[in-house]
Amino acid sequence: MTDRLESREKVTGEARYAVEYPVEGVAYAAAVQATVGRGEITSVGTEEALRLPGVLAVLSCENAPELRESGDAELALFQSRTVSYRGQFVAAVVAETLDTAREAARLVRVEYASEPPDVELRADHPGLYKPEKVNPVFPSDTAQGDADEAFAKSAVRVEATYTTPAEHNNPMEPHATLAQWHDDGTLTLYDSNQGASGVQKTIAGVLGLEPSQVRVVSPHVGGGFGSKGAPRPNVLVAALGARATGRPVKFAVPRQQMFATTGYRTPTIQRIRLGADEDGHLDAITHEVVEQTSVLQEFGEQTAVPTRMMYKAPHRRTSHRLVRLNVPTPSWMRAPGETPGMFALESAMDELAVAAGIDPIELRVRNDTGHEPESGLPFSSRNLVACLREGAARFGWAARDPRPGVRRMGRKLLGTGVASSTYPAYMRPSEATARAEPDGTFTVRVAAADIGTGARTALTLIAAEALKVELGRVRVEVGDSRFPKAPVAGGSMGTSSWGAAVVRACEGLRGKLNGSVPPEGLEASADTTDELKGRDRYARHAFGAQFADVEVDADTGEVRVRRMLGIFAAGRIVNPKTARSQLIGGMTMGIGMALHEESVMDAEFGDFLNRDLAQYHVPACADVRDIEADWVEESDPHLNPMGTKGIGEIGIVGAAAAIANAVHHATGVRVRDLPITPPRLLPRL
Amino acid sequence: MDSEATPVKAEITLRVNGAEHRLDVDTRASLLDVLREDLGLTGSKKGCDHGQCGACTILVGGRRVNACLALAVAHDGAEIVTVEGLAEDGRLSPVQEAFIEHDGFQCGYCTPGQLCSATGMLDEAERGWPSAASEDLRVDPVLDDDEIRERMSGNLCRCGAYMGIVAAVREAAARREAAEA
């Protein structure tokens, strides 16, 4: 139960975030967004803007330096006259002050030859295609047996279409960069991101520099939830602005501009069919997903992927179809794939339980499996049933009357629901160094990111254990590309990936330590690349069970979550205090997904209509009454030296389904389209 | 056009965390930008710049205010406390301590606003101000969890630390009450 090690800095305001570093002579950037959804820029009028006192430069496709291709077309900032979506950055102003920059950005006159944009995702869109792969490298389609025939023959069948809307990560700290060029041609980026090594490599590539010429500094990051997993155009606005003016330049993306320029979760249309025998044993599962990507860049969310490994069934088919629209490129948002996919699958499982007259927990237990269905690999550990059983006992599930719509307390209809949860236990190679200092302390360095996960604290605990010294003698430094190269804080793999390298470096150091430490200190480094290549073949996943207790106002259709319980099996939990917070945080975002969050595309002009935190409602304090998260003990020898699986994302997976299932139990109404807002629910009550 | 857009400056005085600052501010500048960019007090955060997230919450004359919605020029002579001024002589305030103990934050970006908001809110409750959650407007409110959640709902936390935040505020309120008893 260790407090976050940077707690004091965070409660006193000392913790510095990206654009908070004091630099001499700083200037400010403001960006101009495309006002058409598709077209060509015919001219960029900068005269008025440049006449404003204090304006230093205006950058656009008419004068921006040539950038190298990076594989991410969103980073080809100002490289073309083509507008791919409304809201795309088309120009930027650099000025002496923020107010002047903003005013000047308003005065930049961009003219377009525009065409009607194609922005609406539909299941019958003629442009639907099968991508080569979905994020990151899963096959688009899979099939086992004959799912259609098996479904047709099944005694109990569920066939339904579920939709989830576009959702925005909305970390509290906007995407923000302070760029400073030095006389020797090197660049320092104080940047808000989920991985300094990745930003260094990508941005160096785009600017035609060696990675060693770019330093990325990000010790504190105000959240990311996937949206800061790769650099966004804001980094280049700052870097190009700084190069054009010879000044350090700050650019924090205004909240309203984040909706178009910093990523979001694709909307999904998911058709699911479950066929089972009378006892609820699944015989056929199909999961067909339709989602969007942009005309600029392909991103296919792996929405049907959890359906490939969740339950036993001899006949199964999954598919993903994408359509390229004039929309911003969708990207990672907390548990991409699992989050929308498990909403659909776990809602369908609830429908199957109702159709078969079987308790929803019992149904899931009956369809549990010891081998990953599609690959045939054994699970390194799979404690889904233990989570369901433990959760059921603690939630008071046994007393539940399964009949929907029969519990009323005044105006409130009451109900409870359950859903399974899962997330893969990924790992990627990482490097780390461990140093013994002559004063008896230890310094461990890794270019990890602490985006609020508690990574700094967890790695310090891991290092202290590996060094066999007390916590107070170990200092872990993260968030700087000068530190040993590390993978992104994403895919719930940070602690496992960085931690393994930290353990190996510490073990190496212990091997070298031989009595006294020399005055210059003693250092050992590690790289886990080879170690990861040699791992045995197992299906490695974390599991969980989510329970929700809701009340629905019969007069207004408003849904409130009275209580949530999540029980997870995620290997060893390194620091219970921060782990619990992270799981609860994921479940809280799940409440948002279930009840509040929806980014509405402007069907005529493109871009999202609701572009701020008043119109895009993320859960507020009053939306969260009682959330408890806990875990079952799980010892898994097939993971990594710590025995960890990762906990950053699993908290959101299944949360929305548990709430939707509880709403059904409360009201008898099955809402298959998120979020469950009064306009969707009230007419059916 | 030019003359309209040329920055108009005004001289003001702000007392921030006990220190007086004489400033020549752009009349368009928000208190938040002046604190962060002119005074280097970056503890107050900019999350939305529209008064929707509360990350910029500071205390002006003891009352909580969204600094992003306050024009600096309108606050000549104001007495301001930011997150940097909550601790006294390096000793954390009860609210700050309780936030650490209950892990009332993760990324820390909303935290300065939460702390200032909680500090101001405890004063409001003590003065008997009701909230939308108060059942009886004639009696002094009791800061139960519903009251705390209602009164803290102007401060968004995307990491979802509300359980810890409510527990922290509950504890800080109890400690305050005990200290006064």
C-alpha cells in the first residue's frame, strides 16, 4: 500500500507538465482548423494576421518546410493542399503572447474548393472493405467450423445488432508541447505523451533528424488513455513554429480542437449471433463488426478480437469491415477492441441467459474454457470463473430475482447486471539501467511514462525488491528519451515490459556489486528483447467480472449507477493502492461509456458537433456513488519476473455491458445502442 | 481593425499566496494565463479554458473561482490563493494530506483544482451555504457523501479518482470539525 511517490509534487503544484517548463523568450502557437470537410486549399491569406503587432509567423501548406513520411499521414502537417476532414489543422500562427496568437489565428483567411464530405458510418456503406489487419496485427476475419449452419440448428438463439458511438479520450491535460531548438541543430520537446522513446523516434524521422538529435522530456503527463500513445500534429505545430521563429514555442491544443486532432474511438456497428443448446452451451458465435477509418490513414479497431478467445464454441466466425470517411483518423482509446467488443458480446450473453432461462453467471461458467478457442493454446492462467464466483458472493448475487422490471422503489426501477471482462497480457522488449551510487542509494532509469498509472511507484517497488533493499534507497527516473529505450504506456503492458527490464538490470547490478561502490558508481543495463523471444507459447490474458446495481427513473428515463463491483484476475498486483485506483478509474470511464459519452458527427459538414466538456459529458463526481475494485490472488509462472498481467485497461472492459444488463433487469428494456440516455430509454419504459 | 486588435494593457496589482505582484496585463488575458505565463505559477491547470472542467480552480477572496473565466484586468487588488499557497511553511494542508492518503488523484492534472475547490467548499459548507443536494435549506448542511459529490462536481477527473476524492474530502471535513470542537 505505497503512496504515489510523486504525491507531494502533485498536491503542491510543483509537478511540471509539458508546457510548464520555464524557458527564455518563449512564444505561443495557435492553430487554424479546416472549415470544410473535404476539398483543396486554394489560398491562405496571412496579411491581416501578420499585420497584428506581436505576430511572428504564419505557417501553412504555402510555406511549411518539407517533412519526411512517417507512416502516420496525420503527421504530414501542412504538406498538402488537400483537406481530408473538417477540423484538420491547415495553418498555425506563432506570436509573442497566447492572446495575440489566438486573435491572429482567427484572422488567417483560408479559402477552399470544397466538395460534400462523406462522414456517416453505415452498415450498408458502399465503401466498406476488408482491411489486411486490425490493430495492431490481428487478422481481420477468422472462422472455425460452420457457424451459420450451427447457429441455424441451435436450440436457443440470440441475434442482435449493437452500436457504440464515437468516444473521445479527453485526458485532463490537453496534448501539449513546448519545442526548443538549440544552436547545434538539436531539438528538445517537453511533451505530454505516453512514451518518450516513441515520440523521439517518430518526430526525429518526420524532421529528418537522428533520434539522438531529439530529446523528449515528459516526467509528468496529465492522462492519455491511448490518445497520447503516438505523437499528434501538436508536436509538429510547436516544432515547426519554433524552427520558423527561432524561439521556443508552446502549443497546448485547445479542448475544442482536441476532438478533431488528437484521436478518438471509432463508432461501431456490431452484429452478434449466439447459438446454444438448451443448457446454454454455445455451439455457434458470430461477431461482425463495421467501423470507420479516415481517408488519410487506416486504423481498424480490433473489436471482434475478444470474441475469438472468450468462450468455448466449436463454430465461430468474426470479421471487421472498415469504410474510409472524411473524418479524423480514429485511434486508441482505453482497451481498443475489448471495450466496444465486450459491450456487444457481454450484452448478447445476457440476452442468451434470459432466452435460455439460465443465470447469467452460470451461463458464463458453463462456457468457460482452458484453451484459447481459436489458437488452441493453453491459457497461462484463466480465472474468469473465480472472479465471477467471488464477485457474486460479495455483490450478493445469490438473492437476485432474475425477472426483469419487477423491483420498484418510488419512481425508481431497480436492477442488477453482470458481465465478464478480459484484456491481453502483452509485453514488449524494454531496456533499463540500474546504478549503485556511492552514497548507498540506487538510481534506476527507463524511458517509461507515468501518465497517472502509478508506474513510477510500481517500478520503484519492483526495483527495491530485485535489489533487496528498502524502498527509500531506490530512485526510479522515467519520462525522458535520454533514458534507456522503453515501449509505450499502452496495451496495459507498461509495468510488465519496463518492470522486466528493471528486474534484469537490478539483478545484473547485484551480480557486479562486491562490497563497496566505487566513487563513480556502478551500473548495469538490461535489454529484454532476447528474453521475450524465448518465451513459451501460452495464451496470456487477464480476466474479470463486473457487477452493476442501477436505478432507472421511470418518469425521466435517467439511469444512475448505485453501486459497482469489479473483481479481477490480473496476475500479481504490485501496488494495491494505485492498482485499485486504476481499476476503479477504468470502471468510472465505463459508466461514462454506458450512460454519457457520445461524440456526434455533423452529418452535413463533418467534424464532431459536441466539442467541449460541457457537451461531451465525462463522468463527474456526482455520477460515481460507490465503486469497489478488488482481485483474486493469481500466481502465473508464464508471464515475467514479476508475475504481472497489466491493469490499465481491464477496468473499463465489460463495465458498460454490466450496466446495460442491469438496466434491462431493472426495466425489461434492452438498450443495444450506447449511451443509455433518457431519449433512448424513456420512450420504451 | 489594427487599433482594435492591438493589445490594450492595464496595470493591476494581484496578491497571490501572500506576495504582491504589480503587473501590466493584456486586457484580454485570463487570470489563469497571467498566473501561469506571467507569474510562472503553473500549479493552476488549463484543462478546457471554458469553465467546464475546474482544473484551473483558485481561491479569490477565499471563494473558489474558475481562473480561466476570470479576466485578470477585472481583478485588480484581488487576494488570490493557488495550489502553491495551500501548504504553510512546507506543511501540507489537511486537504492535501487527505488526498495523498486516499489516492484522490492519478495523473495529477485536475488535482490543484480539486484541492482548491475542496478547500473553498469546506468554507462554504461551514458558512451554511446549501447545495442542490441539501434537503433542508433552513438548516446548516451536513457534509455527507451526496453533499460532497454534488459540491465537487465542478471539478472533472478523467482518471476517475472520485472515490478517493470523496473519501479525502470527507476526512478533511471531519478533521476540520474535530479541530474546531
